[in-house]
Amino acid sequence: AIAWIYLFGPNAGWVNVALRSLLGLSGDGPLDVFTMPGLIACQSVALVPFVFLLMSATLRTMSPALEEASSTSGASPWTTFRRVTLPVLRPGMLAPLILTALITLEQFEMPLLVGLPARINVFSTRIFYELNPDTGLPIYGRAAAVALPFLVIGLLLLGVYNRLIREADRYVTVTGRGYRPRRLPLGQWRWPAFTAAVAYVGVTGILPAIVLIWISLYGYGMPSLGSWPEVSLEAYRNVINDPVFIGATLNTLMVAGASAALVVVLGAVIGWVLARTRMPGRAILDVVSFASVGIPSVIAGLAAMLLYLTLPVALYGTVWVLVLTYSYRLAVTTRMSRVGLMQMHTELEEASAVSGGRWLTTLRRVIFPLLAPTLVSGFVLLFIIGVREFTLAMILGSPDNLV
């Protein structure tokens, strides 16, 4: 968000300054990040890696046999993609769609930095204002009341999702027969696709990184040859020599890694229970595991704070309270594991059982290796979310557990 403000700020944003100079314009703009379209664009760019990790894991576990059969029947690549690939990927596309919609509802940092100057109030900032009023005590009841309708929305979306994927066998692509994922040649679209990918990475990744690096070396100002003598590493020296920063960095890596590992293991087990068993109470388990996405971070942090303050165990103020609270995002790996298991026929597990393999052996030697791409993607995704987490750290942070 900070990089986008430096780039597209209406007054002194780098892109706006360059456009005004190039087009001979005066005043502010022509682009303004402090608008609803600007907020939507910034939020969309931030969520692209999230969707990519979810979709790439699904695509890697998809057998190409159906697409090959379509091509052999004379279907064009576009027809194969539209009539075969997309229907098979529907569960894997619905999960990112639902999760990103709910994550967008609970976002706090981007609306606070980009929306607040434009007086754009969203759900998460409204809750924050209720917890931090200008005068008086926090209004916990009103904050919880604001959060409740969005939890209901999450449960309704879950119901729609379950209805669409009720017949799981329709999406099975990995069976007992061997398969090898293959890459499709792009042909004449190879270089246009490469150019588009490089341009996207440059605009959304490299350019913001350059902005932040330049600001850290020089300060707020447009880059120019004349400004090089004023470049300084003083800011980096101050940060590196700060013991508080070093401790916060180590705490961040530990909290993000531990919470991601815990959620991956729990999510894989829950996903297996939901996809492979007929255990009583599965529907309740599904609702509870998915409902965590519909709980805003500000409400989760507040609930955790009130809970751990009342426990006889002294957890509050330690890094472990952050690890446990970060782990409430079970829905991420639960959804990913369930979708991955839906693409694996039960004959794989049946073959292991016939060969004398116990349940744990089947899970360790058959299920987990096939789910490895999905689980690794889930761990990386959760680790990134943990490193970037701001709201929970702000509510539960203390001098002893800074992140």
C-alpha cells in the first residue's frame, strides 16, 4: 500500500509527476490512488498471488488424459479449455473465489492507508473505529454486531459451494492409473504471453520494490541523476543496529512458520475427514473450519485477547498467543486439501488397504505424497499471510512479543 501511494498519489506520486511532465498537465493527478477504483485496484493486485497459489496446486494435480482425449477427438484448444478444463477445475476455482471474496471483506491495512484519506469506510475499518473511538471506551458489542452479518454471508457462500460440489466424483482426474502432467505449447502466443507476464511482474512487483528501495535510500522525491550524491544507507544502519528490529524479525519468522505448519497439518486431516469419511458431524466440522474465513481479524484478535486474559496459563504477551491466534485460518488448507483429495479416486487408498497398509501408512505413503504440491502451496501461502499479518499483531502485540 505504501508503494502504491508513492507511485499514484495525486500530488507527488511518481507516476503522476511523470505524466504531468510528459503531457504538460498542471495540478494534481491525473491518477488518484485515494479513490474507490484505486482501492479496488490495489486490493486486487495484492490478492493475485493468493489465487495463483490455490489454482496452481489444483492444476498440477490434474491429469491431462481428459484434455488429450478432447484433442484426439478433433476439438480445438479453446474448445478443450472451455468444455473440459474449466468444468473439471470448477471446485478449484470456486474455492479461491469464495476465499478471496471473504478475505477482501476483512482487509484492514489497505483500506486504512488508501481508503481513509478519501473517507472511504469499509467493514474492517468500521469495526476498528468501534474498538478505538475518538472519545470514551471501546464499544465491543457494536463491533461484534457489525461483524455478525458478514459471518452469515460466509456461511451462505459455504452452502452454495457445498451444493455445487456435492457430486465429488465428477471432478476426479487422478485415478489408480499412472499419469504425467504435461505442459501445453503456446505456439505463436508464446512471446505475447511472456511479454504480458514480464510486464505484470514489472508493474506489480519490481516497480513498487524499486520505489521502496529508493525511498529508503534517499527519502521522498523523484529519482534523478542529480540526487545520487544524497543517497545514504543511514536508514539501514539504524534498523540493523536496532535490537528491537532483530527480535521482531525473529519472532515474525517463528510465528509465521509455526502457525503455518500447524494449520497445514490440521487442515490436511480435516480435509481428509470431509472428503473421504462419513463421520457423523462432518457438516458441522465443515462449517466450523470454513467459518474462520468469515471472522474478521479485528474480531478474532479481540476474542483471543479476552480469552487468553482469563486463562490460568500465562499465554498473553508471549509469541505463543500469536501462533495460536494466527492458526485460526484453517479454511485455507482445508479447502485446498479437500479439492486435491476430490481429484484422487478412492481406488488408490483401496489398493493400499488390500496390500495390507494401515490407515496411517496409507495417509503417509499414498495421500500425503500426492497432496504434497497442495500442502506446500498452503504452507507458503499461510507463511506469507503470517508475515504480512498486521491486525492481529496490533491487537495482541506487547513489548515481549513484537513482530
